[in-house]
Amino acid sequence: MEKSLGIFEKYLWLWVFLCMLVGVAFSVYLPGFSGWLNNWKIGNVSIPIGICLFLMMYPALLNFQMNEVKNLLKAPKPILLTLFSNWIVAPIVASSLAYYFLEGKNQLIVALILLGSSPCTAMVIVWGSMAKGNQEQNVITTSINTITIMFLYAPVVILLTGVQGIIIDRYELFISVVVFIGFPMIAGFLSKKILIKSKGFDWFENTYRRIVGKIAIVALLITLIVLFALNGEVLVDNPQEMLLVSVPLLIGFILVVAFNILATKLLKLRYKEAVITVLIGSSSHFEIAIATAISLYGLGSQAALGTTMGLFWEVPIMLGLVYLGKYLHRKGFWRD
């Protein structure tokens, strides 16, 4: 389970920023390219984005381990706290801040709700390893998140948007869950079972997963280029709205992180469990949020760009949390 960040992963936030610039440049200087990309779609689902999102989601869902979920009863406290943060604290904080800061900006409100209601199942494996946290707990929690997001994501989003008086297409929302979570989950389960049986566990874990993991990062960056190529005009014409959505996003991160740090201290968790709880409880599944925003409002929407801003801020913040966790550990904030 031990992983470390290479140069590429460590500076992922920089590549994200550069891909945004490349996408905007395509939109401004090659508008015909953007129009050509936009024609490749089935219904409201962009084929290029759909392929990239599948390649982003599939490696994350290879982490799913039902046997590990059964270990929940052995140490339930940190895992239950993480689930409480993921499904109660984060969605309520996101919805409340969206209502206060983004009144009248319905698509940006929905973007915040989509981000706040989607617990992470992918990048936290890397962050947790870098922080030297309890990786068994990491795998258990992300496995549980994989299950719960399939059944809770749509209802929570519908509830919170309904409270705000925002009407969304429930059919498109459920289609997004099935396509972008259900299909990769099934593909992950079947391919894992078949490949381990035919090639062995060591080959699957040390060769196959490393290859598809690298493909996932490339797919993420290509997705951003395509997204901003199709949305560049919206960004250029409305940069103030991207700044506007960043305010509640950053405040939300601060509040949720503070809650998780204080809760782990009050519950007297050890560092290895506490840091994983903070990391997972404070992160979001930006792939699903972006995919859902695109399905609901289209590639040229403010909702799509709003969720992408969540990704832009989350990567450096999560990397910062790794170092903050280590610093607090050295200062004796959590016990060993």
C-alpha cells in the first residue's frame, strides 16, 4: 500500500493550471476546434469527456475491497467520523455557504452542492500514503465511500437543491450516477476479478494498477483541456464569477478541515488514524461533480466551471494538509 508522490503528482496543481490555460487558448484562438468537440455527444453527454471521465474513475474503483469493509467493526470510530463529515458536515457547509455568497447564481450554487456532496475515493490514497497514515483505514473508508456515493449522492443533491428552491433534472442526475459511478464500478469489479485470476494479485497490484493510474491522471488533464476549450468563452467573459465561487469554496475547506482536526483531537485518535480521517473527510470527488455538472447544464455552463474551480483549489489544499498533518504530529497534537 505504500505510495509516494512523484514530481508529476506532486505538482499536479501546476499541470491543472497549465491545462486550464491551454484550454482557454484553444477556445480563444481556435474556436472551430471547440465547436468540433462540442458536436461529439450523445444527448447531453460529451463523448470525449465521457471517455476521459471513465478513465479517471475506473482506477479509483479498483480500490474497492469488500473484505476490507468487513473490518469496520474492529475500529469504527475514525471511519464513522469520516462518514459523518462526508455526508453531513460537508454537504451542509457547502449548501449554506452557497446560499449566503451566491444568491441568485443557481448554477454556481449547484456546483458547490455537487462538490460538497461527493466524498473522495481516489486521490486520498496518494495523500494518505504521503502523510504516512493508516492505509488500511484509507482503503476501508474509500471502499465504503464507493458504495455510499452510488446510493446517497443523487438523493443528497436533490434534497439540498430542493431546499434552495432550485429545480434540477433528476433523470440526468441519476443517469450521471449510473454512467460515471455504476459502469466504472462494474468494470473495476469484473476486470479485477478476471485479471487476478489469470495474471495473479502481484501483477494486478504492481503492474496493471500503476499503468491505469497514470492513464487516469493523463485523462484528468485532457478532460480539463477539453472542458476549458469548450468553456473558455464563459471564463473569459465572466472571470468575476470564478472568483466569486472561489470564496465559499475556500471558506468551506477551512471550516470542514477545522471540524475534522478538532473532532479527531476530541476523540483522541492516534496520528495515523487522525490524518486519514482529516484528509478523506475534507476532500471531494471532483470527477463526479464535474461530470454531473456537465450532464445537467452542458459543457459551456457556469456549473461545469464552478466544479472545476473546486478541483483547482482542492489539489494544493490537500497537499498542504499533508504537511499540516505532519507538522501537528511533530508538535504532539495527536498521540502516536
